[in-house]
Amino acid sequence: MTIDDHKSHLITLGKFLKQFQVSNSVQDKDIPGNDKFFNEMDQKIDAAIHYNGWFNRENIIFSLQEWATALTTRNLKLWLADYDLSKSSEKTVGIVMAGNIPLVGFHDFLSVLVSGHKVLVKLSTNDKQLLPVIAAYLMNLDSRYENRIQFTEDRLKDFDAVIATGSNNTARYFEYYFKNKPSIIRKNRNSVAIITGSEKKEELQKLGEDIFRYYGLGCRNVSKLYVPENYDFDLFFKSMYDWNPIINQDKYANNYDYNKAVYLMSEFKLLDNGFLMLKEDKSFGSPIATLFYETYENEQKLKTILKENADKIQCVVKNEGNKQEVNFGQTQKPQLWDYADNIDTIDFLSKL
């Protein structure tokens, strides 16, 4: 299968995913495989919500729509233009996927396929409904995928390389278990946002997307703020107000109530607006419904801090940021060439 074959199939897949909406999805009869897979995908969206209380239709559709936006002729060309995949030797690459947000391992899945390899997937129990339908859809477009895509519920066997994502604890297990194989092992990371104090309300409102999308469960979600000394959080809280319905989600509300009780019993100083707490803390990974914050003296010293902690940070978010930073509102809208942990997955796969 050539790289152009893969591109063609992924472009069609993008059109297929684009049909699904939060309400009133409309089936496009001109999209191949729709008669067989449209209803099945819609049913699996509902099943995913049933099996994972953190998934709702809005967030699943958000994920599908972002992938539909990514899988275009232009984006695929830009993504793959600098790689020579013509000499790729066919290997079997195992992927151990996380399940914190919908289709969180999909980029690894696509990367293995376009690199000319076979993929062996171990899904997370928290996100096992959606990807098998997408895989079946690709197989329907081209039967050659049937020999290139395999799922397993057991330990990975008979593979040549692996990409595994988990917590810091499971990463130690992965590093031991996969020590004799080429691997990418991903650990816990969090994203941080830099606030200068000059942001306008509409700019901070965009930051709300980075904080609350997927209830803050993704590694690209902002879990910590860096603010100037003596920063007034009043405008920040006003800018977050449109996200207040999030407190109506039971699991989020339970986390909010629990963490607030723990903080109050410990007599920690909190800033609270009824659905989000701010706690001054040097750590990067804040609990659900909580944002940590830390003040900085000047941006040069802050850059040094961030550089020293680069292995803990997924994204640095800033309004009108530079090339190494992500603009407000964009953390959950990565491009195909935005690699997790800044590890070039295609380069790794092309050298197997």
C-alpha cells in the first residue's frame, strides 16, 4: 500500500467523521461505506458514553470534528512531506493506548499505518468503542488493512516495536517489559499557561477551552497558571463564567466537592468561583476542578523554570505565543505534526 493510498483513505475517513454532530447528524450518501457504518458509529458514540462516565456526546463529537479537520489533503501533505517512507520495512508495532479522552491514541494509530507498518492495538477499557469502528471503516475502504490492523485484550505478543502511554507508575512497568524493543514510552505530563496581565476578557475566554475541554483530563489541558506578582484574578474568573454548567456533570461535581473539602480541612488558601478552585502550588498536575497557580517575577526567570521542568510539561500556552508555545484556545486542536512529548513518532517509525 503506497503513501498516496493511505492519504486517500484518510481523507475519506475525515469526511466520514465530519458527518457526526452533537445533534441532528446528517448522513451524506456520497461518502463510501456510509450505509454500513454511519449508524454503527452513532451507536458506538452512545456506547462510549455509557461505558465511561467522563465521556459525553459533546466531547466525543469535538474529538471527531477535530480529526475531520486534520485529515485533509493539505494537512496530510504538510505532515508527511519531509519523511522518506518509501523504504519502510514492514514491522508490527504495538500500541498501548490511554483512555483519558476520546480517541487519545488515534494519532499513534495513524502514524503506524502511514509509515507502512502493521499495528497491534491494546485499547484502554475506558475508550474501546470508537477506534474499532474506525478501523473497520478503513478495512471497508481497502481490504489490505485487514492484514495491517489487529486488536488484542491480552498482553502484546509478536511485535517489533511499541508505543505505550500511561502514568508514571505504569511507565516504569512498560520500560521494564519492553526493554528489549524499540519504544516510545509516554508518562504523565501537564500543560501550563502564562498570563501576563495584559489579556482581554475575550482572550481569557479562549483559555477556558484549554482548561475545561474534556473536564481537564487531557495532558494538553492547562492544569497550572503562571501569573505576575499581585495578579488580580477577577477578570480571569469572569472570563471563565461561560463554563459554569460543567458543575452539573456528576463526576466533575463530585471531584469539586471532594477536593474543596480536603483543601478546607487542610486550611489551604483557595480562590473559588463555584465550579473551579485556584490553589497556589508549585506542582504541575492539579486535581479535577482545580487549577494550581504560581507567581513569577519576570518572564526570563519563568523561561528558566519551564526549561528546567520541560520533561513534565506537554504544552506551554500563551496568548499570541511564539512557535514553541500554543495560543489560547488551541491545546485540544493539535496539528498532525504536533507530536506528544515532542517525540517525532513518524521519524521513530521510519527508522525501524
